[in-house]
Amino acid sequence: MTKKEMKEGKAAAMAAALAKANKEAGYDIPLAFAALNAITIQGQTEETMPLFESQCDLTAAVDVVMRASGGALNNEGMAMLLNFAMAYGWHYAKEGESLLRSEGVKEKILAFVDKNEKTLVDEKVERKKAIGRGYEAMKGAIDRAASRLRLQREMKVKS
């Protein structure tokens, strides 16, 4: 079998797989994906949201949700990610900053813990410590996502 025949065979198999996937979905997946990508890019340019920062934040959120649900993205995880993405975009439009990197949001969460009159003082302190540790863990996830994205970009530039 020649290289050309192998290429043609792979192309035919990919075309058949795409046709099957499109039939199962009920729409043209590549066109829908392209439209979704165009909408995302347009939204980011209108909101002047830094692309790399938002990619790092959202990649970190996906990583956390996937790992928390055993490496599979189930319906609950998908819904959580979509809700997070909406909240992230809304916050960025209102405040001009990342939801995950906002000290103001962290302070609001801590203030919410303080407002609960039924919670004991010791429990409030523990919850605040847990929130602080959670923010540190999220910062670690963001840093890890940023390093992976930088590496991917460097590899694309070199090839």
C-alpha cells in the first residue's frame, strides 16, 4: 500500500466518522464549532478580555472539574463549567478583571461567612481558612494551566 493510498484511506475513514457524528448530532459539527469559536472571539474582542488570561482561567476550571469528577466530564460538571463561564464573563464585563483572580470576590465570600449569625466563631475561622486554601489551590491550577498553554504555544512556534 502506497503512502497516497494510506492517506486516501484515512481521509475516507475520517469523512465517514464525521458523517456519522453529524448524523447522530443532527447538525454539522465543524460548522457549529466554527460559529461558536467566532462568537467567542467576537465576545472577547468586544469586552477587551485578555485572551491568554481567560484561557488560563478557564483551562484551570476545566481541569479542576474534570479531576474532581474522576477524569470524566459528566452533565453536572458541564453545567458547572457553563455557569462558571457565564459568571466569569459577567464579572469581567462589570469589573474588568478575572473572577478567579479578584480579591474583591474573595473578600465578599469571606464577608458572607462572617454575616452568618448561626455559625460559631471557631467554625467561621475554619471556613475562612478553607476558603483561603481553596484560593491557593485555584491559583496553583491557574499557574499549571498557564505553563501548559505557554509550552503549547512555544511548540507551535518552533514547528
